[in-house]
Amino acid sequence: MFAVRKFLLVVTSLLSCLYNVKGQCTIRNLKSSGQTASSLTMSWSCFSSESDSEFRRNYRLTSKEQCDTGPFQTITDTSWTTLTIGSSDGSYVIYYWTINGLHPHSTYEMTLDARSSSSGSVYSRTLTASTDEAAPSVSPTNVQYISSQASSLTFTYNAIPCGSRYGNIQYQYEITDLSTNNVMIADDESIDESITNDVVTVTINSLQCRTGYRFRVRGANDDGQLLGPYTMAVDRSTSYVFMMLSGCADLSKYVSAGQTYQIVSYPNYPYQPTITNGIGPYVYTYNPPLNESYAVGTRQVTIAAFDTMSCAGGSCQITISIHEATGKFT
């Protein structure tokens, strides 16, 4: 009789351990159930019988914006929490827990601890998940004008640093035609972009010659859906040497060897000719030599100046660009 009682006691103990009645949750199906740019939600299930459980989280950043791997500090809940059941199917109960105040476009390692409030034993599971992108928090800095051509402008600027990008950063360029106030966003086919040591060089192509433009740049995430603040504007004009005959067209189409033509040169800024003390744009003459061949690049030409303010009636040097495709003056 004593042996039977001992056997029943052992079986009862094993069943109690197996079903964990009123005991600690053995965390099952731990997964990410949702995210925003600043939060992650995890969910998991427990047996309905494991109702005597309380939980604690700890989490740490493992990759900030996928460009900084730390190391970062682990944040741990200072107390255990009894959670409200999110849903139930009879055998299981499902819990949800959201961690707020996270960094956008970043990966976190989250550990969930469960314990029985009566026994104090702890069971843990770990989950890795990433937050969504957000709009960049700052604009690029130090925008500088570099050069102009007949149909392009080149600028440099400092890229948005890691920690403020908030996503897989790209850059959006706004160009305003100052003669018409028409605003456009430069498309990928019209820009040449490179980056060296976090300094971006960009050339905006397909512009109108002899035209003033206003340039601004901002960061963009989520394929241009999340937009950061613009930089301060920089105003510059295309092509600083212009012709009276043909605007910014190929000079060789309009001049013949041995004849004299006028070339009008407007200052690079402001973008339109202005009259100061009765003197307008700078006017020069150019007499192309016979049978001249042109190499691609730039050429300095000595010309007679009609504008006494700039050259005092003598000779001065200007630089005329030669079109890369045709080898002709532009």
C-alpha cells in the first residue's frame, strides 16, 4: 500500500511539471508582430494553464541605421510585469508587448524573460527585428558651387551623417529656373553624382544655357516618400561666356575664318545682364584664324574689348570652352 501511494505521488509530480499548472510560461512562437520607425512589437504564446507568469524585457541596438554597429548599451526593465492576455484559443494565450522610443531604420536584439511569480524560476527567448525608415532629421550641410557649363551646374555638399539619416538615404535636388520660377526635381538621368569621404559632388545636366538657377538639396528615404528638410538655396547661372549670335550654341556654326564677330559675356552672377553706371554686359570681338583646328578642352583667346570698365580699351584674356562631342567652340 505504501508503494502504491509513493507511485501515485511521483506520477502526480510529473504531470504537474509537464503541464506546468499555474506555473511559469515556456515562451513559444516568439516573433515580431509589427513595427514603426520608433517601435517594435513582439508576440508569443503560453499554455492557458501557465497563468501564473510575469514578464521582463531587455533589448539593445545592434545596428544603428545599418551604418553603425556600436557597441551599444543594453536596456533592461527594472521590474517584472503581469500582462493582459491579447487573445486566446482555449489551449493557448497570446501576449503582445511593444517597445517604444527606438531609433529608425535600426536593428535590435530583444530578450523576453518569463518567470512564475510563485517559484521565481526564469525562462528566456531572444528575437531580432528592425524598425521602419523615417524622414531624415537634418539637411545636408556646406553646399558649395563648383562650376558651370552651358547646360550644367556642379555643386558639392556634406552628406547627412550616420545617426541622422533615418533610412537608406538618397538625395533629392530641387532646381528653380529663376527666369520663369519653374521648379523641378532633377531625375536620375539628368544628374551625375559621386561621394568621397562623405562629400557629395553632383552635376545637374540638361539645363538651359544662359539661365539662372536656384539649387537646393535634401535627404529622402523610402524611395522618396519620406523627405527631410532642404538646405539653404544657392543661386548660379549656366555658362559664363555667351554669344550675341547664338546663345550657347556651337560657335563654329556661326563664325568664319578671317571675319570678326562680337561675343557678349555676362557675369556669372547675377544671372541676367544688369546696367551699372550706364555700362551693360561685357562685349568682346573674336577673329578666328584661318584653318584653325580645335582640341577638346578649353582655349584662351585674346580679344579686343569694347567695355572700358573691364579691360580699359586694350586686350584681355577670356576662356572659351570647346564642346567635348564636336571639338568646337561653345
